[in-house]
Amino acid sequence: MHFTTPQTVIEWADNAAIDTMKRHLEHGHDLNVFSTEGARNDWQRGFENAPPRAFEVTQDYDTAYQRGKAIRKLMDSKI
């Protein structure tokens, strides 16, 4: 995937979150869809809205982080 702006990453993550939530509700799939430890950790950090680490300038293009953040946003909107 090629993203040109942070907004395109967020839009992609929002759409992916909707699909992930459907699979979770219909089939019990894990909300964190990533299999590698690093991506799962990035997703979790996004889900928890954690700030960038000391060596990170931004998380705008981190798709795993943004996908976790989108799931949290979707869950919070349903409460």
C-alpha cells in the first residue's frame, strides 16, 4: 500500500476497523489482526493511544498503530 498523506492512512484504518469489527462480532476473530510481535505491539499502542516512543517522530504513517487507534475510536463510539 502507498499512502500519500496521514489522512489517507487514517481513512484506510477506519475502513479496516469496520471490517475487523464485523469479523470479530460475527466469527469471534481477534481485534488485533497482526501476527508479528512488533505489529501486535504497535496495534496495542494505537489502541491505548500511546504517545510516540523517544525514537519516533510521528506515528502518522504507522498502519498498525492507526488501525489499533481506529478500533478504539469505533468501540468508543458504540458505547
